[in-house]
Amino acid sequence: MDLVVLIGLPASGKSSFHRARYAGTHVHVSKDLLGRAQRKNEKQMRLVEDALRSGRSVVVDNTNPRRADRAPLIEVARRLGATSTGILVTASIADCLRRNAARDGKARVPAVAIYVAARKLEAPSREEGFDEVYEARLEDDGSWSVIPIPSSQT
């Protein structure tokens, strides 16, 4: 049982990475899928906890930019005996702006949201409690490269 926390700017490719790597094996939890629900953080945590309690692995597909945003997710994984994996989906601001401009309707976010997320973004680390941390990047050929992020502790 695994909890995968995707981390990255809006339009960095988090949902595409989920579809490429985890769609067949993990429950997909995203605040974007909750529509106009109130208390999205609480709803997200309930969905994650319910899936883990039933023995299913989960991907949380949100920007999750700060350690404080990820801490409750890591805690629930630890409490329920799941491993936790942080994956930083990297893309330049210019790439995110370009991808976002190609989106339709509610999928498109205001450009300022990309800049705000970039200012808040803290790279994941094992020191914050993840069992594993990786960086994922969409390559020009459409494939994903995934590399471990080394621990900063010596």
C-alpha cells in the first residue's frame, strides 16, 4: 500500500504523470475532481484515508507546494501503515504557462496561480517524512524520466 503525493506547478504535468504511471493501480484523489465541494482539504483527507483503510494505494494529484501541505498526508500514510512517496513533477514556468493556455474551461487557471505556486514551491525530501522522493519530467518524446532525489542528510 502506497501513498504517492504529486508536487508541482499548475500545468506541470501532474495529472498526465498520474495517467501514465498510476491510473491502473492507484485511487486518484484530486481537489480538481471535487468540483464546488466545500472543505476540499477535509474531503481529500477523508478520501485518502478511506482508500488506505481499505488497502488501496492512492495518488494525491494537487500542487502540494509546501511541506505544511504535505505533512497531513504523510502522517495519515504512516498511521495507516502505507509507504509515502513524494514526486516533484518539474516543468519550467514558461512550459506551464504554455500548457495552461492550451487548456479549456475550468481546467485553465489564471496565469498568476502558476507564479504564486512557483514562489511557494518547496522540493520534497525524505527529511519531511517521505519514504522515497523522486523528480519526474516530461521529455520531448512524450516519455517520463523519473530520478531519485537524494537525501540531504549525510
